Amino acid sequence: MPHANIDYEGTGEGTKLLPSDNGQEKDARKAFEGADVEASRNYHDNRDLLNSEEQHQTEGGLLKPMIFGGLDGILTSFAIVAGAAGGSLSTGVVLVLGFSNIFADALSMGVGEFLSSKAENEWILSERKREAWEMENYPEGEIREMVEIYESRGMSKDDAQIVIDTMSKYKDFFVDVMMAEELQLQVPEDDHVWESFKEGVVMFCSFATFGSFPLLGYVIFPTFFPDMGSDGLFYGACAVTGVVLFGMGCVKSIFSTANW
């Protein structure tokens, strides 16, 4: 990827930057991926000049239901194909069993993801109400607990006291910090029900889509190879399953620092 040299006014020096998608601002993530410390530093120092905000990947929040649903779907479908091939069932029976099972499991997984995510968020919000009540009625105890937590993580007692006393002036913010530091819980956003619904939809679509691939071989291959037998169709399903699993690994690597 070509680099752009930007000469900031008053510095007299050109700084090598990786252009973002719009060609105007530095993509901080690409600086991280390329281990370009200078570019990252200059981007953060000159964000006002570039009139931009630091970019982060937001699609990764739905990566878990997509990968989980896709992996579960394709392996479930392949198990059906393998069992049908071992039982010498006809192609029509394989397709009926496969697609009916994929739809039922996809619906179950999608609804389950939505309800479980929603229930977890509601539980977290109930815990936040309790923490807020305790902060309102006995702030000294909550402050002392937080000071002890920060001390256990390496801060001196004086520094921890200063930090906690400052944060405790802002009660809503401090309650959220207590949730993260004391209970290890992330407070959901106000639209958490909609987010849970999106996770359920992604789970359903991912399960149904990826789970259909091993079965599609039983539809597509006979069209181009009318003389292909049941063994050939099964081997084709094996090949399709392997290719799709490889593709899922490629997609996952886009959102991760690991190659695979």
C-alpha cells in the first residue's frame, strides 16, 4: 500500500502515513497492524488538524454469533449428510432431512441467542441498580472497596485514593466503573434489546447460510454431473465443507491480530 507524506504546518518534516479509505486521514488501526509507532503518534497528536475521530472496527461485535452460528450450522449439516451417506439414503431424503433440520436448528439458535443475551443484560442492569443504591446510601464503603481494588493492582494507597475520590464525584460514571472493576461486568447500552435482537438474527442467518453449503452440493453437482453417484456427492460435500471452514477462518482473521 502506498504511503502519503504529510508535512504538518510548522514542523518542516514529512511524516509517512497510511491513508485511510477516504484518502484524507490516518487509519490508526493500520498503524497498529504495521507497527508504525511514528504514524500512530502523529495521528493522535494531529486529530484536530485532520478533523477526524479515531477509527475502530465496530462490525466485530457480531463476530461471535456469526462464527458460532456458522460453525455449528455447517458441522450439523455435514453430520446429517455423513449419516445419510452411511445409511445409503436417497438424495431426496438427504435434502428433506437436511434443510428441515437446518431451519429448525437455526430458528432455535437465533431465538436462544436473543433471549439469553437479553436476559444477561437485564441481570447486569439489576446489579447496576443495586450498586447505585449502595453508592447512594453508603458511598464511603464503595469508595473504600474501590481503593482496595486499585491497591491490589499495583497503585499506592494515596494515588488510589486520589483517583477514586475524583471519580466518585460523578456518581453515574463511578457506578459504571464499579461494575467493570468490582464485578467484571460491562453495562449494556440503552438499546441493548435491539442489540440482542441483532445478535439473534445474525445467529439465525449464519447458521442457516453456512449450514446449507454441504447440502447445496446435492443440488448443484447432479445438475452438472448427472452420472455422479452417492459416493461422489458425499465427497463433494466433504470438499465444500472444508472450503467453507477455511473461508470462515479467513473472515475471522480480518477482525483479529492473529493470522488464523
